[in-house]
Amino acid sequence: MTVLEHASESDGSALLEVRHVKKYFPIRKGVLQREVAHVHAVDDVSFAVREGETLGLVGESGCGKSTLGRTLVRLLEPTAGEIVFQGTPIQDLGPRRLRPLRREMQMVFQDPYASLNPRKRVGTIVSDPMRIHDLGSRADQKRRVGEILETVGLSPEHYNRFPHEFSGGQRQRIGIARALALRPKLIIADEPVSALDVSIQSQMLNLLDDLQNEFQLTYIFIAHDLGVVRHVSDRIAVMYLGKIVELSPAEELYTRPIMPYTEALLSAVPLPDPDLAEQRERIVLEGDVPSPINPPSGCRFHPRCRYATDVCRQIEPPLVDYGNAHLAACHHPLNVDKATLQQVEVAKQHSPAEADDSALPQDTSGRSNPAVAPDTRSR
Amino acid sequence: MAERLLEVNDLKVRFATEDGIVQAVSGISFELERGKVLGIVGESGSGKSVTAMTLMGLTRGVNARFEGEVLYKGTDLLKVSDRDMQDFRGNELGMIFQDPMTSLNPVYRIGDQIVEAIQAHENVDKRTARARTIELLRQVGIPNPETRVDNFPHEFSGGMRQRAMIAMALSCNPSILIADEPTTALDVTIQAQIVELVSRLKEDFDSAVIFITHDLGVIADIADEIIVMYAGRVVERGSKRDLFYDPQMPYTWGLLGSIPRLDRPRPERLHTIEGSPPSLINLPDGCKFRPRCPHAFEKCTQEPGLENRVETPGHLDRCWLDVDFKRSHRDQTISGDSAEAA
């Protein structure tokens, strides 16, 4: 069963469907600016987001999570793949047809210092989206800005202030107000709390929670901290080097991580309890995420994985369903009982669709690793 | 008993600005012994970074006024001349800054920057300094230090830049390493690596560490003693166990409750500390935390002293509330399921 089938069979309809999306950045060299290689920032990612849910997207710096977020709202053009928003494929839409859809999908950015124009007043920042989309009269817009500012916990008197007069947390509220101005359906929040103090972080997480209930928002919440993501997400996707390596209902990811990378990420989250912190086994991942220009062969995580074997070096594991809508891509899955494992093995042998999902991209990096036939995936 | 390296007595730091006098630090005291890790915790604007920079002599300026003592092995660093301070800086006290992106010079090679630091403090030739730089980079876990030493900062990842900063801070073998939010700009995985590195290097270099952070979780496994700062004051101080298992100050509860915890079931709502820290120009009367404290009562209009109010000696706090009341009420805040949050 593929990721997409999962999304469509579930009760809520999919607001956003992402099918085999890739985003490569060319690296150019020389006088002719020839393309010599590609950064595989997002490499064949598929998932779906249901209306009203929060999908957490987790991974280290450089795993492609921000690029994916930006590609979804077409701030970046996808290299390949389909992005279907409310039933409309949007990956090839021209600017004029894209604009009405932009009202439905908004972004909240990471850095509350860099993402607000320092020379514009708060009122202008928040009303600009309405002006651009020509919504209501000026008086209406102004009234609406007042309302939104109140909703996000600021006061309407802040209308004429400049961003520098606000603290980091308040600025992030302005960024959220701007995203809300058009009453979007989908908000992509790219590390909205990682630049803030813990005490302010929790205010912001509660605010996002309240707004979701009030306006029936759907979130894609990008973060590197699994602790933060747990608090807001219904489902969580773990990304590594441009790929989704695990996708699971939120709580299950914490109690039963399947991918060793998820296990390592979990063990890195600080525990504010000295005894527990001392007892638990901390899996420190050595080194950094490898270069996405030449991703490692086979499983991309194998150079840092403590369970890695020869299979992992040679064959890229497909994203497989381990029951309960919990998918993972690993040759040595953790926390899976024998019965499930056997079922999965059988399913693998009989489903040619898997080969399609795990087919290697035809890139220019010079690797000659042919698409793997399902029967070679012995363990 | 280990050698006492640092003793800070009633340190006050004030800055004159156009808007008025900023009382950045208002009377803090602590001691640090060799081999120990002191954690300083607080929100932005609580004075923790100013404290660290004052120890390093980096807040000196025409608009700054200091009171109190900063005794390093018996010498008062506040009275040392700017020139002599340079000898303490680096040789005796090393500092790691928060943002490894802006604290390295982008146009010089990493190696050259560390070599420069070594040569500024010691009379060694360039070749020796370079050999030592490579060795330092190896110790902080940079792969292939022989080639990496000639890289520019932009060729390093965030975690590697922070490692390079640590190598630079350690280059002259300081007795005290001050780490000012060294992991805040980094991913959780890299954060875990850096915390582990700092505690390992503390052993290797036989030094003491002051670890400043806004996240109590980060220092749960490495700190020996923790100071919680608020509005330029110490509001609670005690051993790691005191702070985590018997916190006395409602502000500390708030900090603990704000952390989304993996070791507990997910609460409906996270606890938050309402409002923001007070302006250091115009401080509220009485307990500085009173405006944001859910448990404030009449007595809080007078500022409580930093005193020992519990059985454990050395565990100090600034709160008028009854100890038994606190012990029965704090879990609501810390576990995040408090009814009063609504």
C-alpha cells in the first residue's frame, strides 16, 4: 500500500496531496554555467494532508524540510511531481491562476526578525495580503487587522508600530497574524518556534492550537525538535536527506519508532529530569547530514546508522506499511513483531507498486544503481 | 575540596542609555569550583548573558557601571585594567558564543582564526600554533582536521562551526569555559553532541564550565548547580536535584512546565508563563515576578530576599509562599495540566 492510498482511504478528504515531488537545485560551473551536479533537496516525496489535521515534518538542518514547505506553496518550483490542492493540480499553474489559491495557503516563517519588513508598520504588514488580493474596502481591512491582532494576542493599538518595537515572541505573533489575514485553509509553519525562548515557545504552541480550533486550519508544522512537534501534530513525517523515512500517527512515533533515525532523534530531545536523563541511552548521531549533492547509496541513513549492514549500503529500502498507518523505510525495522514483519515481506514480494516508489531518480550524480526488483530485497 | 576558581559577590551591572538606566544585573553571587558545571537559566533579558560577558570583561564601556566583586583565584576582575584583562581572557577564561555564524569572521580561514588566538596569548611560532590548532580541531571532533583547518566558516555546518568556536575558546587552556547558549541555534541532534562534547572537554582540560541557557532540559544531565535568573536577580539557586525535584520558585515551575516533555503523556495545553519579562529600566515593586505569578498575594509587594527556606542547605529562593503550599501546588504548573491555565 502506498502513502497516497493511505491518505485517500481515510475518513477526512485530503486537502493537499503530494505525489513524487522532487526539488533539485542545479550547481553550475564555468563560463557557460553548465550544470555539473544537483542538490537533491527533496527527492521523491509523497504524502497527503487531511483537512483539519496537523502534519508535523521533522528532520535535521539540510534534510529538505524547509525546501519542501516552500515548494508546496510554489515559492519554489518543483522539479518533478504533482501537488494537488483541493483537487486541483497546482504544480504547473501560471501566476494568474495560482493567485486565488495563494489565499488558501499561507506560510509562517522561522525567523521573526528577518521575515518582517523593518520599514513597514504592523498594520501595513498584516493588511498587505488583503490589499494584494483586493479584499474589502480600506476601512474593512483596517477593522479586520484590529480583529486579527486581537486574535493572536496583540492589541489593535499596535497598528502603527514598527516591528523593532516588539519582542521575538510578539513578532512571531505578527507573522501569524499576516498569515491569517486571508483566512487561509492551510498554513505551513516553518520552524515557527525554534528562535524563541522555551517560555514563549509554549505560548506560541498554545496559540497555534487555539487558532486551529477557531478557524478550522490545517497545518504543516516543520521543526527539528520532536518534543515540540508532538505537542501540535496528529501525524508526523520524519525526513532525512530529501526523503520521508517514517510517517506515523503522532503518539505512535514516540512509543514505537521503527526507523533507527527516529530513535536517534528521540533520544536527542533533552529530558528535564536529571535521573531519567542519566538513565536513558543517548544515541548520539555522529557527524552531520551527508551532502545532498551525492547522497549515500542504498539507505541514505546508513553511514550514521548503528544497525547498518551490507543490504543498507546497496539497496534503498522502500516506505512500507507496518500497520496502523505507520510507514517506515528501513531494512532493520525496530519495534516490529515477527508476524507483522512476515506480512510485510509477503506484501513486498507481491506489490510491484513498491518498486515504483523506491525507484531511484535518474540523476546526474553518476551512480549506476538500477531500480531494484522486489525479489532482491532479501534480508 | 576542589579548588575554588571563581567567586562572584553581589555583582551589579548598570548601563546608562537614552531611555534611562538599565539595571541589567542587580546583585548576584555565586562560586565555581574546578571540575564543576554551573548552569545559569533564564529568559531573554534576564541578565544571564550580561553576567557572562561581565566576567569576561566584555561589558566595559563609558556607559557601564559595576559594583561588587568578581574574584578569579583571588584577583578582582572588575578592577583589572583593560590591558591586563586581555591576559585573563583566553588564558584563564574562555567563552563560546551563541551564534557560531556571526562570531566567526567569514573572510578568514578557521585555522588562521584559531592560530591568531593562540599567538595573541602565547609566544609560539606559527607552525607550532598551527599544529596545536589541528590537534584542537581533532579533540572537538572535526573530521580530517588537517584539511579542514584551511576551510572558511561558510564551508562548515552549524554544528562544526560551534565545534570550531569551542576549539578556539579552549586554545589557551582556560580554567573556566563560559558557554553562552551554545546550542540554541542548533538542531537537537547537534545540541546533544555539543552538550556531550562540553562535558567531555571539561574532564580533558580539567576546567570548570558556566553553561547559560533558556532551556532547563538542556542542562539536566550536565549541571552540578543551577542558578535561575529573572530581571537581573537570582530567584532560585540550588543543586541540580533541588531545582528539578523540589523547585521553590513559581518562575522555575513555569520554566519547567513550558518544556514539551517526552517523558510524560501529552498535556491538553502546555503551561505558559503569561506576559513577558519586565523592562529593566522600570522594574515593578516588590517581587519582580509578581505581575506574571499566578500565586501572588499581598506580601509579594515587598521583595523577598534570597534565602534558604527548605531543609536542604544551599537551596535558596526568593518567594514568600509557604513551602508546603508550594509543594502541593507546583505539580499543576509543571505537568501542564493546571486548571488555572484556562
